[in-house]
Amino acid sequence: MIFVRQSSNLGVDTTGMSEAEGVKAAIEAVKALSLSIGIPQKLHEINVKEEDIPALAVAAFNDVCTGGNPRPTSVADIEAIYRKAF
């Protein structure tokens, strides 16, 4: 894993933080940025319907990029992620 000691581009100084603290600070900074510029946070905000999730999960699983995923995955795993994001 890459450890960022200072993340001035995100406006967060991670000096002296543990790796986990730095990662959390970076995630919080990205989320704050996305909220400040109005990026939708949930799939339903971009008109995804709950009944579309199974088909979206199959399409994502069948995407050519899925094979390069560093962790083995399944349609059920992807569907669970989509449901959390809904």
C-alpha cells in the first residue's frame, strides 16, 4: 500500500498520522470535495432504480476490466456493493 505523508493537494496535512489515519483523512477530504461540488452520493440520485441493480451487477462482472481486479469477485459481491451505494 502507498502511504502519503503529506497530502497538500487535498488540503490535508497527514504528517505524524498513522497510515490508517492518513487514509481516513484522504477519504474524508475527497468526500467533502465531492459534496461541495454537488457530485451525487447515491445511485438513486442519478435515477438508478433498485430493480436495475441485478442487471448492472451482471454487466459489471462481464466487463473486460473485471479480470484485472486484484481481488476475486462475483456477481453477488458486485450486487452487494451496488445495494450499499443505492
